Amino acid sequence: MSLSIGIVGLPNVGKSTLFKALTKKQVDIQNYPFCTIDPNVGVVKVPDERLQKLAEFSRFAKTVPAAVEFVDIAGLVKGAAEGEGLGNKFLANIREVDAICEVVRIFKNEKITHVHNKIDPENDIGVIETELILADLETANKSERNLEKEVRAGDKEAIKKMEAVKKIKATLEKSEPARKAGLDEDEPALVKDLHLLTFKPILYVFNVSGMEKDWKLPSSITDTEGNDSGGQTSNLSQNVVLDIKLEEDLLEMNEDDKKELEVKSDLDKLIVEAYKLLGLMTFFTTGEDETRAWTIKKGSTAPQAGAAIHTDFQEKFIRADVINWKDLLDAGSYAVAREKGLVRTEGKDYIVKDGDVIEFKI
């Protein structure tokens, strides 16, 4: 499953430095693309200590971790929704990603100019949200116009979609993101094709330096309730505090220097939070050839999880043998685990749990 997170923010807030730090945090395996795909896209591993433990259990060193794709998107300026700066390119790139990682500048540095000539995280967040709302409002207006003819003709699907669009438009006109529109359970699917920017979950990365000790979390991100893609109310915002310049410096340090200076990277936390924000979880396969972490959406059934490996595992699914990763390790072997009844046979309706080790039967 390939899902991506777009790194956004105003100019000079640390977006590209964060991207550099993330995409150089790579894993050395030949058959997996933990590298920069092009100048602004990179794939990084999701830290997971369970993977290595399962590999040791299976006595095979080859591991393939789960991954998240990060996209470094051009800096936004006020007026992007009207095409200012790289506005059109910026907004088009955001439409293509599944979630947003917004870098917010907290650090002070007179040598690095702030686009608004002041450090004001609350205002910076507001500028970007306003531009996304304006772009979504244009999309909603266009959708409303396109639906009018079908609605007049009595098309039931169009009528339902129009109701959802009107809810979204009313919310956007109040300068609130589309995720706060209070859609009914079946309505998000009706407007999925609009690719609304303010429907996407957001991970805020507050870029500090060692000097900032007294800053406070902006109040604008404390009210984060909204509708997820399934129509359920959920928290669609997370936040991480990083010293991004330090993360860049750590790339050049050896382990002895890091220990001597008592510094360590916090990038793992960011990657894990990004993975969670996308609504993802991990199941494992392990055996003589390799131990691999597979990425699936939370709530996936066993056949849907199988599709992450190959479409045949979904289309020709018969059953799945399932055991929790910790139970397998504690048992010491599959044979002992089976004797203890820890390995369960599950059918097509089984909802996979994070940390399941699965063997599919097709």
C-alpha cells in the first residue's frame, strides 16, 4: 500500500531540511526503495522493533519494513488560492497526497528571513488553512454548478451528493475546514472525488531550536475534531516538536559523537505519528525467506490484508492462520504455539489486528 504525506509550510520554515533528514534515514536492503525517488519524493521506513524480533525468531536476517512516502512540496505564500507564488503547483501537489505534514516555524534566526518578518506560529497556521479553505470553496462551488442539471432531472445520487456539497460549502464559508462539516456516515464517499484539501488529516511539526523554552502550543490546533473518510468523528490532527536543524546535524555525526554530546534523533516519533495519522497499521509474515511488515488500513479484513501481498490472496482467499507476534515469540516455535491453541484459524470476516502474524491459505 503506497500512501503519501506532503510536507508543507511557508517559505523558510525548515520543510526541505526536514525532508533531507527523513529521506537520509534509510535502510540498507537492495530490493526495497528506501531512497529518493526524484528530487522531492522519498520513502522511509516505519520504525518497528517487532520486525527484528520476529526475524531473529525465524533465524533469518532479511527484513522488509513498512514504509511511508514523504513529498517535499513548494513553500506556500498568502494568495496561493489565487495563484500567487507557486500556488497552483502547491495546491495540485497537496491534492495528490493522503495527509499533510505542516512545518511551523518556532525558531528565531535573524539570518533566515521569515516571509512575514515575524515569528507567529498562530498566524502561519492560519495563513495556510485559509488558502486551503479558499481552494476547497472554489472546488465546492464548481461541484455545485456541475450537479445542478442532474439534480433538476431527479437523479437520486446527485441529490445526495448535492446535500453533502452544500454542507461542506456552508462550513467553508464560515472559514472552517471541510472536515468539520458534520457529514453523515455515507456522505464522505459521495464527495471523495472532490479531493478536498481540508478533509486531509494534518500532522503539525513545530520546528524549534535549543533556545526556545517558553513557547506555547497554538490554540488553533487544539480543536481538531472532524469527520474522517468513514464518516466517524475522530482526531484528525497530531503534533510533534522537532529541532530540525539538529536532525540535519545528526546526519553527519558518528555514534560516539552523539553519545558524547548526549543527543539523539526524534525523527522516529515523527514517522510513527505520520503512519498513525494515515490510519495505517502493520501485520507480519515471517518464514525461511524473509520477515516482512505489511501496511494496511485499520479495520481491514483478512482478505483485504492479503491483497497487500498479492491480489490472489484476496480473490482466492480460503482462510488465514493468525497469531499475535508476542504470543508467537513467547511460545518459542509455531509447533508449541499450535499446541497451546494460540494459532487461530480465521475466515474472510476476520478484522486484522495490529501486530498479527498471518499465514494465508488460498
